[in-house]
Amino acid sequence: MKTARQHAFAMKNITSKFITLASALALFASFSAPVLRAEDAPKKKEPSKKQMEMWDKNKDGKLDDEEKAAMQAAAAAKKKEKEGMKKDEPKK
């Protein structure tokens, strides 16, 4: 049979181990979260086959800087056009 003092020591020891374990898990979680977010980050999207056909003017299978700039300018113009259309729509 344990004495009250031995029981208190055993409880203190268990509590100490639990706190250490919880701290270690929290520390692990805080360091692993940025790594997981980095893995989920979107990768650079390669142009589709249709985009390559449309924008690859020299037909070398790659978009050079000029071709990329033209594609981005067209995308920006399309986005601006859509935003203009949204402003013109009546509010419901």
C-alpha cells in the first residue's frame, strides 16, 4: 500500500511527464505547420496545349519572354473587361 507521500510523488511524476509530452507535441506541430503549407503552395502552372498553340508564335514549344508578356497582357485585358461588365450589371 502506498503512503500519501508516495501517492503524491507518483501523481506529480505522471503530471510532469504529461506536460512534457504535451509541450513536445505542441512544439512539433508549430514547426511542421509551415512545412505542410509550403507543400500545399500552388506550383507554377505550365501553359496548356491550347495556350501553347495560341501564344507560341515561333513554334519552338516554349513561351519566351515576349510571348509570356503578350499572354499576360491579354489575360489582364480580359480581367479588366470582366470587371467592367460586373460594374455595369444592376444590383439585385
